[in-house]
Amino acid sequence: MANPTQQDKAAPVDDGAIQKALAEYEKNQRTYLEELKKLVRIPSVSFEGFDKQQVRKSGEATCDLLRRIGLDNVQLLEMPGAHPYAYGEWLKAPGRPTLLLYAHHDVQPAGDEEKWATKPFEPVEKDGRLWGRGAADDKAGILVHVAAIQSWLKSAGSLPVNVKIIIEGEEEAGSGSLGDFLRKHRKMLQADAIVLTDTGNFETGLPSITTALRGIVVVNVEVKALKQPVHSGMWGGPVPDAAMALSKILSRLVNDDGSIAIPGIYDKVKPLSDSERKSIKALPSDEKLFRKQAGMLEGVDLLGGRHPWEMNWRQPSIAVNAIQASSRKDARNIIVDSAWARIGIRTVPDMDPKDVERRLTEALQKDPPWGVKVEVHKEGAGSWWYTSSDAPAFKAAIKALREGYGTEPVTIGCGGSIPFVDPFSKELGGAPALLIGVEDPYTNAHSENESLHLGDFVKATKSAIRLYAELVRVGGST
């Protein structure tokens, strides 16, 4: 058989074959929803302290599903000390592009179960959505791939492209082993394009391709002034307050408009292109909707002076994630001996995470108020990710999404960080990465009452079916 990744000219897939695959999917929509429910019922929480056997059970169930739809070489792949990956492939289309499909089968903890309207691991259909932990993030991603693959295999007996599918088991816990995993299996995972189904649409019914992710730099700072807390009446006045000192330090990190006041922090920020700026302005959103979706209180200012989505996707931001000096529960009339805070800076193209970490550390330690002792501990620095949408694979994806959803797709950024994207981009030779998902602004991923919009679940699958054909139509070069 010819090398499945070779870029020979391949005959395009005719519309009749696409329609047959779509019709096959229509007949089996209910089956795929039931398969999704089976996976949601497995509490595959990958965090430390939860049952690791449930994550293994989830990986095994995913492998079973991949075998049942007709994939070859299905196996549970393992790394030392990590949750298992599920893998399968179909490589019987010589001369056609090879597509690497990604999703993850692990989930976040349920959180406060009393805040759930349904049981987190018992999927429930209600109001056009499927409710349950992992229903959207990211077990729906698995079923989008599975349904698209099987619809082609059952209707045509083959796929328009070669596919490899990898379903990770530790994404929610930070993808700690992913880099080593990709290096170990680089040859097996080589592909001409990657589809990573773990992102969201800008709005329900609006198909979106994510082309930029922010990175994150996190440090912990502790300010110390005393050997132990002291009575605020007996010692207050001459004795410095560590909490007040920390407050002064933190206040120096931002300007009045909310921008970061650390010198040089914006020096390497990649400016938006004219097309990117135009794309943001064309989004069906305004400040009023942004404020509503963010849950901002009336009268609270939006910061930055730019379009809120430009601020969120392509400008760095700083946040005090947590702060402690004694506690609300134990509050009493004392001067605290120490105060602590966790601080995160979201980074954007082309910032250097290590440079940001250094500048933040220096800003926290510079000129400590009243001579207090300042200790900074680095927690981590994850990189941002950015891709151009000029590659033919993006043109194929845009056409597939347009036809699958019945509306024009948009390219968007993401203010958060997705750990798995950068390793895929670096380790697999720069193959174009398409970030396409089924979440929406109302999914509540990671929070209580997570849900999947069932209409978008169907449209995402129809788009995936079309994408396989469109990748052949744009030519071998993805």
C-alpha cells in the first residue's frame, strides 16, 4: 500500500457519496446519543484523589467503541504515572491525506453536587440539551469523530481520507505526559492535518474555528512582617501590616485602566492584522452582551479601551486568583504575620512566558513596603498558541462548517489556555491544527450543570462528515 500521508493528486469525492454518509448518520443519530450517555455515566475524573480505575474504565469503553465502528489497531496506550490514551486508525486510502483526530475522555470533578439540577454522572435530556459532567467537555468530541467515521464506513465501505484518532485521558489534569507521549509515538501519529475537538462555538448555532489561545504564567507571593500574629490594639501603629503591604504590592501591578503596569510587558505583543480586527468587529456581540455573559454587575467598568473580545483573546491580562491573610472564618483583632496571593498573567502571541515570569517576579520583589520580606514561588508557565488560517485545510473546514451548520463560520480566539494544543503543534511537525468544538457560552464546562446543545451536536457531526470529503477536494496539500 502507498504511504497514506503522501500528497498525490486524489479524485474528489462526489456529492452523492457525501449525501449517503449524511443519510446514514441521520438514521443513527439516536444511537450516537445513547453511546455518548454511556460514556458520561463513567465518572472519569482525572484529578489526583479520585478513582483512577474509573478513568481506565473510560479509556477501555472508548477503545471498545472505536473497535465497534470498524477502526484498526485499536489499543489503550499508557505512559508511566499517567491516565491511559485510547487509539485507533483507518489507513486504507493510499494517496489521500491523513487526518489525526483528537478528543479527551477524562472530565473535571463534579464540584458542588447540591448545585446540580440533575445528577452529574446521570445524563438527562432537557430543554434541547444533554446535561451531565463531560456531556460537552469532551465526550461529545469523541462521538462527533465516531459518528462521522462510522457514517462513511457504513455508507461507502471506506473513508475519503485516512484517519488516526487519539483520545487523551489526562487533559483536565494538565496533559502532563502528552509531550513525552507524542515524542514516543511521533511516527505512528504523523498526519497532514489535525482536528482537535475540544473548543467551543462563539454562540449557539454559530460554527467557530479557534486560531489563537492565551498562555498563562502563575506565581505565588508571600509577604512576611512578623514571627507570629499580634494584638492589633497592643501593637497597631508602629508594626507593619503584612496584608496591607501585600495590597500595596499588588496595586502597583495595574494601571487605572486595568492594563498591566509591569515595564516591558507589552513589548512583544503581536498586533492584530487588519483582517483579524475586521473579523472581531463583525462578531454578533457588543459590550452589553459581553457584560451579560461575563456576569458583570451594573456600574462596573469594562477595562482596556478596546473591543472586549480583542482584550480577551489578544491582549495580556493579570488576575489575583486567590488571596489570604488569616481567614474570614477566623477573623479577629490581629495584625497578621503574613499574607499570600496567587497571581496569574495570561500571555498572548508573541510574548515569552519565561520573560513574563521574570518581569512579574521582579515587580513583586521590588522596593517592598516598610522592608517586609517578600518571597515569590513560580508555579508554572504555559505557552500561548497561534495559527494562520491560510492553509487549505482551513478552507476545507470553513466550507464543511458552513454547509453543516447552514451559516457562515467565524474564526475566533480563546482567552483561556488549552494545554494539549502546543505539544501537538510542536511535536508533530507543524501540521495544520483545526480547533473545532461543540461547546457554547451556556455549556458551563468545568462548572455545575454542564450541558451540550443537542442541535449543535448534530451540526458538528454533519460538518465532520463533510470535512473528510472537503480535505480531498482542496487537494493533497493540507
